[in-house]
Amino acid sequence: MISRTAAGSAIRTLTRTTTQNTKPLPRTYLKAQYQLRRYSSSPSNPPSATGVFYKTFTRPVAKCLLTALFVYQVVYWGWSKLEVDEIKEERQAEITKLEAQVRALQVKKEKEAEAAAAAAATASASNTGASPDSQKKKGWGWW
């Protein structure tokens, strides 16, 4: 607990400042000053150099670090997207090439089948005139 003299001196200093400024201070300022006097061990201790450094540079270093991470992630995503697009294009080109080969082989097979059918037709036409026994008889049974 604060002694009555400390509280009285705090009030006196606050009333002096309020009369000098001619503007009343908010209650939060009064509470902050009251707590400052209550909890501070000695106001003559200067802050350490390490504490001042971190207090000064923590926020800018954190901003730079977060900005660098964000930029890295954006660039990495862009690079990955470009690689995926390139792989898709290569695969599509290979699929198109293989489809063309399949079509060429199908056309070649159809031409060979037509040639074989034409050869079979010419062979059967030449066999019809050769001998009547070579042809199979049509009808019912043996007669």
C-alpha cells in the first residue's frame, strides 16, 4: 500500500500540471502515473542497451521477415504453376503425336484389309470358271 504522503505528492503534482495546462487530465493518465510510482523500483536506472535495441528494431525486423516470406511464397507458387503448365503442354504434345501414329496405323490396316478382300474376290472369280465341282453346292442336303 502507498503511504499517504506519496499519494498526496502525486495528487499535488497532478494538480499542478492540470492548472498549468488548463485542461483536466483523463483518469487513465492518473491511474498510469499512480501505478508507475507504485511499481517502479527506482527511476534512476537507465534501460539496458539490449532492451533498447530490441524495443527499437523488433518491429521493423519482423515486418521485413514477414514481407520476405510472403514474397518467397508468391514467387514459389508462380514458379510451380509455370512448371505444371509446361509439363501439361509436353504431355499433350506427346498424346497428339501418339494419336496421329494410331490413325496412320488404322488407315494402313484398312488399306491392307481392302487389298486382301480385293485379292480374295479376284481369286474367287477365277475359281468359278475352272471347275463346277470345286464350288460348294447350295441347297438341301445331297441333291
